[in-house]
Amino acid sequence: MNNEINPWGSTDIQDYSKLFQDFGISPFEDLIPTVPKPNKYIRRNIIFGHRGYGKIIEAIKNNEPFAVMSGFMPSGHVHLGHKMVMDQIIWHQKMGGDAFVGIADREAYSVRGSSWEMCKEIGINEYILSLIALGFKPDGHIYFQSESDKIMNLAFELGVKVNFSEMSSIYGFSGNTNISHTISALCQSADILNPQVEDNSGP
């Protein structure tokens, strides 16, 4: 059985306790009683692990600034798994979070071979329109990675801090992996860093 976990495949996980230990994940069920107005995914234990989410709960309770960030690769139709993520983004936005959504067209182009035109069409008609229909507020941030100089600049800065060996151990890259694929992974790290920079009222 393949126990390797990477962002571009699926793995049948048999032992979540080991996964929690390896990645420093804590059970979410202990936090459920403290979450203000928990959504259905929290109430039903569909969300079952976290790292440091207590800080978000405190921010919600005290009306302090926090951000929620996720992204979607525009290479196919929106499915129920995507909707679950969208619902989480929108719930956090309603709870006071500054919401960021990255449309990972660089990843779709370099990993799935999607054309730029297809990335744009799918990104808008499938993902952005779905987010808006589900309740994403206009004060949130939705962007295509390829159109964001800020994301590319952050990815470049992050690239100075890692080497190919480290990237390979994290993402499973090999000698056959194209360079743009590795850059798209740095762009995802830049997506995560973006809400934390000073321009976005980060620390």
C-alpha cells in the first residue's frame, strides 16, 4: 500500500492517530463546545483535526482580525468536496474573517496541462461563480495566481529559503518533475503567506 501523501493524489489512510502524531495535528472535537455558532461540518465531526485553531476561536469571540485562505485548481467541474471547502471559507468570512481565495491556474497549467484559456473559463464559471452563489461576500479577495505579481514575488522570496531536496521530500518531486510544477508549489505557499503580510493587515 502506498502511504505517501501528496497534494495531487489520494491515499487510503488506515491510521489517523499516526498521521496526527506525524504532522502535529490535534483532535478538533475538544474545541467544538468553544466554537461560536459552529457550522454543520464542525457539529458533525466532519472536521476532526486542527493545528492552533484555538487562536481563531479567540479571535472570533473577541472580534479580533483573522484571515481564512484556501484555493482551487481550475482543471475540472466543481464537486461536493469543493463545496465543503467553499462553505468553510464563507462561514469564516461571516464570522469576521478576511477571506482569500486563490485560483491556482499556474498549478492547473503545469500539473494538469490545462490551457490558460481553459483555466480562465473554468476558474470564473465553475469556482468564482459558485463561491458567489454560496454567499461569498464582495469584500473578500479572489485572484488568479498568474495575474498576481504579489504572489509571484512572495513565491520568489520563499524559493530562496528552500532547496530542491526539501521540496522533493515534501511533495514527492522526482527528476522527471517539470520546474514549473515546483514553482506552482511555491505559489501555494505564497498564497498562505499573502494574508499575513503588512499590506493585508498581517503581523
